[in-house]
Amino acid sequence: MQTMTPHYLIIGNGAAGVSTAEAIRRRDSNGRITLISDEPYPMYSRPGIAYYLLGQVSEPQLMSRRPSFYQKNRLDLLHGKVAGLDLSAQAAYLESGQRLNYDVLMLATGARATPPPFPGSQLDGILTLDTLDNAKKIVQFGRKAKTAVVVGGGITAMELAEGLRHQGLKTHFLQRGSRLWPRLFDERESHIVEHQIRHEGIHLHYGEEIAEAVGKNGRVESVRLQSGKEIKCQIIGAAIGVKPNMDLVKDLPVEQNQGILVNEFMQSNIPTLFAAGDVAQAYDRWTKKPQLDILWPSAIQTGLAAGHNMVEVAHGRAPNLPYQKGSPFNAALLFGVHITVIGRIGAEAGRDSDEVEELSHLSRGSSQIWTAPFQSHVRSAWDNKGANSVRINLQDGIIVGALLMGNQHLADPLRQLIEQQVFISDADSLLTRHAHLPEAILTHWEKWRKAEQILETR
Ligand SMILES: Cc1cc2nc3c(=O)[nH]c(=O)nc-3n(C[C@H](O)[C@H](O)[C@H](O)COP(=O)(O)OP(=O)(O)OC[C@H]3O[C@@H](n4cnc5c(N)ncnc54)[C@H](O)[C@@H]3O)c2cc1C
């Protein structure tokens, strides 16, 4: 395909869609670029909605791009829902009936909270934390409610519980198992966060699951638990997993699995169709298989690579910029505790990789990446001083993952050691009980940095 002024159509105005548009505009000053979003905002920070709920950021502060950004870069932003695609005619149809032809198409439709599976899940008052509108709904419902019940085993569930408590609600937090974020935290880390949760006045219940949401006049009135207990509440916050928005391709000959399968250029099996961000399932150099990656930095990086390659395809050339995935990284502030997760980290080193749960049971699908896959020879070392702790996972002399709580001074060194796969010759010394882990890590990092500097000056 070769058109003088190609039309690039981008469905999605999140981190992936906007970085795609930026990459295209950098390389093609003439092409027409259209972004479509079914949300009524310019690009905003999706991770930021958790902080919006806590009252720490306002709506204007969430906006990552102003309307002038779109004008300056000559990006047409359309607000509306795309209802269908015709791949052979290279056209997209909006719900309004409007037809948009394209030369190259980007699907950056993101992911949404998995709908709760229990009976009564259609009742008013069942809320999820995935879009700004839904965060506003939580605030609005919170004004009239007295009690909330939150269910979910991951980071979004914790953010939801913290946010509802912040609204002044009596908050119950249900955990199916016997510790928090079980796919990531070990017993000791769970205790550190648990202490903070109780300190905030949240009622934590282990070994409890919702059997049914009970309503009156279409609104939540209580939850019945599988143990038989009943809790009166007006809100149920559900964060039981995320699901890529695949509706547009589900009946099309587009290769798909949990997400849209793409090659290293973020191109699907249809040469004029690209995907990036939460909806794309790209090759993962860490797990060596196609993997979803529900993280903000990955959405930006996949979008940038895809945008570059879309310009190539629009001008009749082969895509040539592969996406290079960094090690998974996430930093969060939960109940006043700073938590950073880097690389491959699971609660139990040595767990069988086939144990990875269905995506729908995970919160912010990234947990899947962090916990998979472990060989039996992954070993862990842990060090703890009060609410500050560091845990590393080692495999064949290389640190493959780390989880930091509280003090964050090791975050950058560990990130570099993991990203660069630095070989640690006396790795066993990190595992001995007498070693002071933070100091040992810093010593290895300094050694590596010096070696790097010597190489650079040569
Ligand atoms: C509460 C919360 C906290 C998070 N915290 C973190 C964090 O701390 N760190 C981190 O790395 N990640 C975090 N994430 C994940 C991160 O936000 C996502 O990975 C990232 O936003 C994905 O970007 P995206 O562009 O792929 O998708 P999205 O941002 O979801 O954008 C999708 C876009 O597609 C549009 N769209 C979808 N379908 C249609 C359609 N049919 N027609 C028109 N438009 C459509 C939507 O309107 C939207 O504009 C968090 C997510 C949530 C919900």
C-alpha cells in the first residue's frame, strides 16, 4: 500500500493510542491521524484514578494531554464508540453509523474490569475501578452509602478498599485465601500490609467469598458470603481481574488468544492491523511466549514501536522497529506503604509454571507476568527491618525479580541488575542468613557500575 497522505486510524485514546499517534506524527508530517475514544476526555492517567479516589489528585491533574496537544499535532479526536470493523474494505463503523476508511489501523482498546461472577452482579451499587467515569461513580455512590464490601485479591482491590475507606465508609475487605495478594506477597509481606490495612480501620476477612449480592428495588442491600454470613452494605467494590477489550475482533480472522496476537513489530496477522497496550499479546523475552502486559510503561513503549511501523507499512515498506520489552516494573503506594515489584517475583519460589491461574482471577493482569514462570531452582532471599523489606529471587547466579516495601533506595540498583541480567559470581552469599542483603546488593551494583564505566571509557 502506498498513499501520499495515508489515513491512520487509532481506536483508543489511552497511553498506547496516544503514543502511537505521537510516533506516527514524528515520522509522517502529512498523514491524517484520527483517534477515537468512547470516553469523553482527552488522554488521562488511568493509574491516577486510584489517587483521584483518595482525593490526592483532582480531575484536571489527571489529564495527561490538553486539547491543544491534539490541535498542535493535527490529531483528530473523535468521541464515540466503534461498533464494527470491515477488514477487507478497510473501514470502521461507529455506533452513530459514521464510516471511517483507513489505510492502517491501530487497536489500542485497552482492558476493563472483569464483571463479577456472582448472582446479583447487575445490581446498582456494584462498582469497579477501571475508568474515570467509574471512579466518579464510586465517589457519587460513596456520598450516600454507609458500608462497602470489597472483593479481589490484587493491587486494584487494595486501591479500591483504601479509596472507599477514604470516602468515610465502613469498609469490609474479603480475601478468598489466607493472605493478601497471594500471587505476589509472601506471608511476611502480607503481614506488613495487613498491619496498615487494620490501622486504617478496614475490616479484613480471610477465607471469605461472595456467594450472592442481595438487592432491593434494583440496589445492593447486602452480600451473602459462602460461609453463610451476611453483611449489610450499599456498595460492592469488585476487582477480581481484567479483560482485554476484544469485542471488535472476536468474529474476525484476526489471530487472538487472551489478547490480539502480534509480532515483534506489534503487527497482527492482518498486515494493516496493529495492536498495542493492554489489548496486545506480544512476545515476551522474559517468559519466552506471547504475553499480555497490563502496565502503563508497556502501553507507551508498544505504542511507540507500533506507530513507527505503521508509517513503514503505510508507505509500502516492511516494518523494521521491534518492540524490546523491559523487565516488568510497577511501583505503588498502598495504605501508606511504598511497594515496588520488579521482574519475576512470586510468593513461592519454585512454584510450577503451569499453576498460572486464569487471567480472570487476577487483578491488573500484570500479576500473571510477575509470577510466571518459575523453574525449580529459583531461590529467594529476604531481609526485613520493621515495615521495610526487600526480597529477591535468584536463578543461576542472576537476580530475576525483587519486591521492595517501604524504603526504596534499592529500587534503581535492583532494576538495573535485573534488566541487565548481571551475573553475580558469589550469588550463594546473598542467600546466607548472615549476609546483610541490602548492603550486599549495593556492593554488587557498585561493582557492576564500575565495570560498565570502564567499558564505556575504552
Ligand atoms: C486503577 C488502576 C491503577 C493502575 N495502576 C497502574 C500502575 O500503578 N502501574 C502501571 O504500570 N499500570 C497501572 N495500571 C494499568 C494501566 O493503566 C494500563 O496498563 C494502561 O492504561 C493501558 O493503556 P491502553 O492505552 O492500552 O488502554 P486504555 O488506557 O484502557 O485505553 C483504551 C482506550 O480505548 C478506548 N476504546 C475501547 N474500546 C473502544 C471502542 N469500541 N470504541 C472507541 N473507543 C474505544 C477507550 O475509550 C480508551 O480511550 C492501572 C490501571 C488501573 C485501572
